[in-house]
Amino acid sequence: MASQNISLTRYLVEQQRVDGLIPGQLRLLLEVVARACKRISLSVNKGALGGVLGTAGSENVQGEVQKKLDIIANEVLIEANEWGGHLAAMASEEMDSIYVVPNRYPQGEYLLMFDPLDGSSNIDVNVSIGTIFSVLKKPDDHPGVQEADFLQAGCKQVAAGYCLYGPQTVLVLTVGDGVAMFTLDREQGSFILTTDKMEIPADTKEFAINMSNMRHWDAPVKRYIDECLAGKDGPRGKDFNMRWIASMVTDVHRILTRGGVFMYPWDKREPEKPGKLRLMYEANPMAWLVEQAGGAATNGRERILDIQPQKLHERVSVILGSKNEVERVTKYHLET
Ligand code: AHG
Ligand code: MN
Ligand code: MN
Ligand code: MN
């Protein structure tokens, strides 16, 4: 538990000044993203009263029917970030191609990617949802910005985090020096540091996977889950619990808080796709947060943060969380 009333701004100034970890422009960018998340939280909390539930009647580049809040959250993040001078361009789950900061605004040196509203299937049933974001530096070897500038491995991120719109609105962030959690104090209107170092236990008794896909899984995933289900009389010698919220941001937050393993693996339903989740604005930011908290994140065979992206919206198989469990699942994959 953090000792005193440290705001996000003070925390970032200390990371910037004391540790020299983040340049002023990056601090400004993160403060703008946090303010945008506060705005999104207000819309989320209005629900039916704000006319934000239900579908927008359009489809996104992923082939998903967009919810009204998907679009609202996307617009809030674009409008909040485009004029500040710290960004060159943005990319989003909800936009086909990149959004280059208009010429009327100063161009910055950062690239921002986001899943503006993660867990959309939970919006209309009042279950926790969130915003996931990732920051890269724009390559400085050429003028202007193009989509290829975003195609950097996750290990190149300079900041990553999420805002979880749950019973509390919490912002969880890493700039490469561990994972900090801030809780929104609505009276002050600011995010207050409530955990200065989130850590994932190496072992766990809790797994998160959508069990309805069991018949479609590959053998290593099936083997791992069967062993968990066999309980204390099985090869693992302990009983496991299962959780599946269907909001990655909520499942990952639980794992950062008390451990666990989260899996959205490749399955036979769409064999040509490596998985359901998107690399650039879901898997990469979450993988960095998990590693910064002492956990691990692979696609079953290699570290997610080492994957060289080929396309902006490419998908990836995700296994992340408690280090010893992720290593076990990965070992099972590498044995095949
Ligand atoms: P999004 O709402 O941004 O499209 O992401 C939803 C993702 C992720 O949040 C969650 O873990 C997963 O979809 C749930 O998938 P299933 O509904 O297939 O379980
Ligand atoms: Mn979606
Ligand atoms: Mn998502
Ligand atoms: Mn989304």
C-alpha cells in the first residue's frame, strides 16, 4: 500500500526527475491518456442514463459489431491526444488504419496504440471493462509517420497500461520500473497511488480460459487444463479454481493482484489466425505489465515481447501470468 497521497502527476514527475526514466513529453502524454480515461469512466458509469449502451450498428476492421462505447471511447482518446504536441500518430482496435496528428497541431515523437474499450461483450450487462494503451517512440530516421513505424516488437514499448472501469476506476501503469496502481478519487478528480509495486506470485491455483472452446484447443493446452482439472489426485497435486470474465483487462488485473494464468490460445475455429487477441494493443501492453510484475507472457512458443509484428491488427495466441505456470504451458508446446 502506498504511504501518502501521491497523485499520478507527482509519481510521473518523480519518475521523470528522480529516476530520469521518462522525458517530459512522455509524462505529458501519460497524463493526457489518464484524463481521457477519466472521461471514458464517466460515460461508462452513466450506462443507460447516458445512452451509451447497445450497438452502434457498424463493424470494425476486426469484423466485430461495434458497441456505442467502443466508438465513444475511441473518439475521447483521439480528441484528448491529437493537439498536445507529444504524439505523431495513433492506432486503435476501432480504426482500420493509423490516425496521423493533423498538420494544424504540433507533431510529437511518440506513437500511441489503444484498445479503447476492452471487454465490449460486458458493456450491456454491467460487468467490468477497460481501456488498454501502449506507447512506442516514432523512428527518427525519416520525416513523417506511416503504419510501418508502429510495427515494433513489444520490447520497444516506453509505457504501457490500462484503466479498469470496475467498482473502482483504477489506472495500472509501467514505464519500465515495475507496475504501479492508481485509484481514481472522484472528489479530487485525480488518480492516487494505491499500490507502488504490483507483483505476481510465481505459482498459482487459478486459471482463466474460455472453457467452451475446449474441443477446439491444441494438444498442449488441453493437456495443461486436463492436469489442472485432475486436481490434487492428479499430476499437479493441487486443486485449481477457474475464472473467466471475458474482459482481458479484468482477468489480467486479477492476475496482477493475486496471481493466476490467463490463456487465449490458438484454436481450430479459425486455424489461419494465431489467436483472437490483438498483438499491438492487447497482448504487448499486457505482456510488458505482467513481466514488469515478475510474471511471464508467451504465445506458447516464444516471448510475446520478442514477436516482430507484420501487420497493425495482427493477432496472437496469449498465455500470461504466474511465471511457473506459463513456463509449464510453454514447455508442453515446445515438446510437440
Ligand atoms: P474487445 O472487447 O476489445 O474486442 O476484447 C475482448 C477480448 C478480451 O477482452 C477477452 O479476454 C476476450 O475477448 C473474450 O473472448 P470470448 O468472448 O471469446 O471469451
Ligand atoms: Mn472488440
Ligand atoms: Mn480487447
Ligand atoms: Mn476493444
